[in-house]
Amino acid sequence: MCGIVGYIGSKRAYDILIQGLHRLEYRGYDSSGVAMISESGELNIYKSKGKVEALEHFAQNKDLSGAIGIAHTRWATHGEPNDINAHPHYSQSGRIALVHNGTIENYTVLKEALTQHGYSFVSQTDTEVAVQLIEYIMLTNNCSLFDAVAEATKRIVGAYAIAVVDRQNPNQIIAARQSSPLVIGVGEGEYFLASDATPIIEYTNKVVYLNDGEIAVINRGEELKVYDAKSAECSKIEITELQMSIEQLEKGGYPHFMLKEIFEQPRTLADCISGRISADGKSVVLSGVIEHKERFLNAGRIIIVACGTSWHAALIGKHLFEDYCRIPVVVEYASEFRYSNPVVGKNDILIALSQSGETADTLAALELAKAKGAFVFGICNVIGSSIPRATDSGCYIHVGPEIGVASTKAFTGQVTVLAMMSLLIGQMKGTVDQQTLATVASDIRRVPALIDDILGMHEQIEDLAKIFTYAHNFLYLGRGYNYPSALEGALKLKEISYIHAEGYPAAEMKHGTIALIDNDMPSVVIAIKDNVYDKTVNNIQQVKARGGKVVAIVTEGDTIVRDMADYVIEVPEISECLTPLLTAIPLQLLAYYIAVNKGRNVDQPRNLAKSVTVE
Ligand code: G6P
């Protein structure tokens, strides 16, 4: 959570910082702030509770000069979201300013020690401790800002990406990272700094990803220098070329990023599949798997760790790997796995599934499995993010930047990659026959067009949303491959409309949840023609018998459920394992339109952030 931006060059830093904050707002929007060293040498900090817009309003008519600055958009961890706790934070003398993404675990100990040395604190944040500590080291050791930051990183325990400026040196930004991401953009005589590449892409496509334990010294007009914080040795700088475009970061005429991302799915899935299924549909190519063929052939077990929507995709992955590869799979919440005492063997494969590639719990879970000797594989969207960099191998989902906080196209991208992976591993192991492989592979190629057809029904779903906008509770039911779809449908609704919703395995409902059903509690039931279709039909009858309203998602041409349910949405027929890719679309649209009707902030729902880099 939290996003940081920095700029040093010859342009007005404020404009670049604000634009960067807008790009990173998805990482948190409790407050934002900027610090710039002005033309007259002042270190000006402007900050404001709420969104970046509030900051812009606040900063009007202030001195916005200066070609060096740092900025921050916050998702509150320590201290309530208010102006004082907003970043950047000043050091006691007002000479240094700092922004931070992450959490400092030993901040109370450090704070106590600094208090004894005469430091006082204005905010409730852990971050203020870092800036005071750096100043304290600088003044007591009479050292440079770089040395002070290097020393401070040795004393700080926790996760951080920080950027620091010193009023007395308007030509330098020092940045450091441990567990939280940091990217440096290399322009012509200027440098950019950000939590991800999105604020950088409009200025340069050349970036350097800082590694854990590194400190960057960014001097105006000089070559970028990166050092190992512990050894103080100079690191080799690797410049990566970004493959992102500005258009991908804009709304492109849609009222919300979420709607744009829902409608993008035919194209994003085509990109995800592109080059990975042979033209004759007889083989799947995923180099990250093929290069480690032996590992997959000898896998005793696959453990998938993930959070949120990615965890739902992981549950679908379990069905896929067990069906096609005959490998036992366990799916774990990363946050639970990392603090458990898991039995992980050398023949286990751990798959870390994450859109952002930065989720702190998922990263920690993979490190734990790695330490226990497992082969770790990443399935991520954000190229160059922390998880792909920490894994032995992996596979990108290639769906482009996802900005809406509620995940949509990443979910379908993840399921598509999991489906392709399971076919490939199944083929290598001989657990999937050629006919099945050809059928499912050619169905994967049909998915983009089928999703396009479903999107064509958006008006029907918009009308349906009007009927249910004022429901207070929802039940989402599904079975087999579509039980995770029910969980995901419920999560989408909760996240953006703030309506309580529960996802449930349809048959399990009768063991308790059925007591909640009445005329006021609609059930969304995924009742496609799969191997438990008849059972799901029974479950619908059980809901109807209690006076419940049913919205059913059915296979095209279904008449049985149509006669029973109150409202029906049809999806085309496809291989059962791919049905979650189709059923996801009406569920995403339903949640979206209900949230819009309720006047919610769809792209930035309250209390949430897209990239959860704290525990
Ligand atoms: C946050 C986001 C969710 C996302 C989850 C896991 O909660 O709001 O949309 O599913 O994190 O994120 P990841 O990037 O690891 O998939």
C-alpha cells in the first residue's frame, strides 16, 4: 500500500509529482502530499487528507517552484488518515523530508530512543521515526545523507521503500528499499522515482528496479549510483525497457477504470493466450514451465498461495491441476501460510499467484517455501515486480495495467494461465489425452470472442442491477469450478457496493446459511450445465421454496432453470473447466452497475487499496 513518487531534473517537479500521485492513487487514497525544494532553497511540504485532488486544491497559490521533489499517496497503517499523519514527514529541524511505503516494525523502540535524545514527534506514524533517525545519525556522526540513510537501514526492522531529500542539497534524492517496490526512471538529464512504473512511462521507458537492501543515490545531472546498504559496495545497474503504453493507463472514454477493464477482457485474454497455444491447438507453450519440466514431472504436490481475488483464481487452479495433471493441490491464504508451520518438501512446487506481484503476505509465503526447499513459481501481472523477481520461474498473465481496485481482467488472466499450465503439465505427464487437450486448448482460444458476446448483454445486466440495488444482503452460490466464481462474485459486490454478500458452495447452504433466506435476500446462483447441474437445480428449488429470489447464470438454451429462477443470464457453452471465465463477466457487471447505482466510488472503494504491501 501507499505510493511514492520522486523527481529530479530541470522541469517543475510539482507537476510530475501530482501526475504520478494520480497514477499511484490505486495504492491508497487516505491522504497525499508533496515535498519540493523551491528555487529559493526552501523545503516546502504540502499535504492533505483525502485524494490527490484535495492536495491540488490545498496547494493552489502556494510556492510550487523547484525541480526536485518527493511525494506520497497513503493507505493508513499507523495513525488515522489526517493531514498530520500524511507524508512527507519533516525531520525535527525541518531540514530533511521523507516519504515511505511499508511498515517499520521496531518503530516504538526507535521512537523511545530518539525521544531520549530530545526528539519529539508530531504524527502517530512509524514513518516519522525514520526521518528523525536519519537526521539524528547525520547530525551526531556529521555524515552525508547517504551515510545516514545507510546506517538507518541497518537499525530499521520492517518493510520500506523510502525517498529522502535534504534542503541543504537540492541536487540529490536518496532512495532505499527493503520488501517494498521502487523503480527509478532514467530520462535525459532527469530521474524519476516511483513505487511502480506507471508514473514514469510518459517520460521515459528506461527503468532500473531497485533490489532489496539497495540504496540509490540520484544526483542531478550525474550518473545514477546504486549501493548495497550493508557492504556499501556499488551494485551493477541493469536498465530495463518498459513495454507499457500511456493509453493503457487512461480510461479511454469509459466512466470508470473498472468498466474499461471489464470490457477489455476479450483483448487482454487474447494477449494472454497469444503465442502460447500452437496454431493447430495441439500444444501449449509456456517457457517458464517447459524450462523446468523435470520439476513439474516430479512434483509431489502443488501449493498455491494468494490473497483476495487471486485466491479465488487459485481455487480454480486446484481443480485444473487435479483434473489434468493428477497432482494434489492445496490452496492457502498467503497470510495464513506464512505464519503456519507448513510441511513443505523438496518435491513441492509453490505457486505464488498475484496480480501486483507485490502483496506482502504472498511474497513472505513464497520466501518461506523457498527456504524449505520448494521450487517457487510466480504467476503475476506486473512485470518486474517483487514476486517474479523472487521466484525460480514463472509466467506473466499479460493483461496490462489493472487500475480499478476491484480486480477483473487479472482474475480472468490468472484462470487462463492456470488452464494453459494444467494442459501443458498434463501433456508432459501424459495425464491428459490429446483429444481433451485439443478440445480445451481450442476452447481457450474461443474465450475472447465468447466474452465479447456476453459483454453485448450489458444492458440486460444493467437493468437487473436496478432491481437489486437496494438489497442489504446477497448470497452467491456455485459448485465445482464455479464455487470459486461464487466467492469472487460476492467479493466484487462487497468491495465496490458495500453490500454484504456471501459466497457459498450451493449444497453446503443447507447446513446453516439457508436460514437467512427470505424474500429480501436475493441469491445469485451459477447453474451452468456441468457435472453437478442437476444438484444445483435442486439447490435453486430449495431457495425458491423459502421465498428467495434467484438470479441464475445458466448455459445458453437452458429451459429448466429458466422456468424456476426469477431472472436468468445466459453464457455460451464451453469446456467445463473454462466456465469460470464466462460466468465471471455477468458477475463483474452486476457488481459494477449496482455500485454505480448506489453512487459508490467504483475505482477506489473505501478502506481498500490495490497493492497490499503491508500485513
Ligand atoms: C487487494 C486487492 C485485490 C487483490 C488482492 C491480492 O486486496 O484489492 O483486488 O485481489 O489485494 O492482490 P494481488 O496483487 O496479490 O493479486
